[in-house]
Amino acid sequence: MALKPVQRRPAAPRAKRTLSRVLIYAALLFWTIICLFPIYWTVTTSFKSAVDVTQAHLVPWVDFQPDWKGWRSLGLSPDTLFGTSTARSEFANRFVNSIITSVGASLLALILGSLAAYGLSRFRYKFAWMRNDDILFFFMSQLILPPVVLALPFLVLYKALALLDTRLGLVLLYTLTVLPIVIWIMRDQFNAIPIELDEAAFVDGLSTWGAFLRIILPLAVPGMMAAFILSLVLCWNEYFFAALLTSTDAKTLPVMVASQTGSQGINWWSMAALSTAAIAPLVLVGIFLERYIVSGLTTGAGK
């Protein structure tokens, strides 16, 4: 029996694939640098002096010597961390306000949005000419309105309801803001879950609420986490309504960041230190919950 010679693949296609892969990774690396540079600039600026900021020095210990000036202005430097600091107390209050309003609004929007999305996914509604898709579009159309259009109505309404400068007022407003996005994400999540599971639960004697809470909801956890994280980011970074509807007690971190100005102009080092402290929680959330974000947002993409 004659042995057939081993046929080798030509080198040209292999070199082409290698070159293509190198170009793809180079493009991804370049895009990563572009995306991460604002964060790098913010963090390094928090350790700069006024001269370093104006001269656009970028590399620490090469272009400039890092200094705790920005963090010292907030009472968060090593030499002021354990002492009494009015700035640190204000930062702590604003930080707590941001946590309460963002987490509270995200949880409330997740509860209401999940219920609405399950109804749009499993039942058929008819209001005049509107069907399920029309109702979903109505929810999403609320995002078309620019915030400045709603400024005066909310200001008058909140004044009448005594909700100005309150955390509850921000929670309710942020819930309305992110609710359409939660409904949109959760509807796709529920559509990806076979309706036969609901029918099997009904055969076993469960009610609609029982099937939703005990069968469907546990399967929709990735989508719920993705919706919650996205809502949390949007609420955490919201500035316009927080600046408009608060004055002292309920101010959030974005409002405090924007107020870092002095008689000589903008205190870039203080603003950068405050911004770094403000984005750190979101970065940690993104790192530890990345798999939930990806799996939740891509559910049903292959349908």
C-alpha cells in the first residue's frame, strides 16, 4: 500500500490570516486606548498641580511629579483622611445621596419594568388602535423628549408636592427616566424564554403570579442584572434634573463635580479627584458583573 505524500497548505493564505489577525488586534488595541484615555487623564489630573494641568503633562514621574493636591482639597489624601474635613463630609453626603437615588430608582424601575415587560411578552392587549408593539413604542417614545422640555412642568409639580430637594423626588423622577429602557430589555428577555414553561406551570397548578415568580423570573436573572446595571449607570450620571430640583440636602455627585470652580477658574485637580471617586464604583460594578451585562444584553440576539 503506497503512502500518499502529506500535502502542506500554502504559506500565502496562512500569512494573510496572520496579518489579518494582527491588524484586527491592533485596531482593537487602538480603540481600547481611545476609550480608556479619558479615565487615565482624569485619574492622573487628580495628582497634578496647576502648572502640570496647564502644560498638559501626561506621564507621572516622567512629565510631572504626582501630588495629593486634588485629593487633599476633598479631605481624602493620606495626611487628611483621619482628620476633620468639611469637604470630606460634603463628599460623603453627596456620595450617599447618589447611592440612595440611583439604587432606589433602579430597583423600582426593575420591579415595575419586569411586570410590564412580562405582560407585553405573554398577553395580547388592545387599546383602541394600539397593540403590544404600539404600547412598547409608546414607552420608548418617552426617551425622545429632551429633558429641558420637562424642566418647568416637573419644577412646578415638585414644588406643589413638596418634593423639591428630596431624595424621594429624585428616585421617582429617575424611575420614570429609565423605566422604558428596563421594559425594552426585559421584554426581549421574556420573549427568549419559551412560553411552554408557563403552560407547564399552569398544568402543575400554579397561577400566573406563581409561574412568573417561581419559574420565569429566576430564568430572567441575566436580563434583570443587565437592566439594573444600565439603569444604575444612567441614574448615577444624571446631572440636569439633580441640579434643577435640588439645592442642599439631596445634591448628588455630578452636581458636586460641576461646582468645582473658584475665583481663579476651574479647579481641575479637585474636579478630577472628585470625578475619579465618582466613577470608581461604576468601574467596580462593570468589572465584577460584566458577564451578566453581556449575557443579558445579548439574550435573543440569535433569534
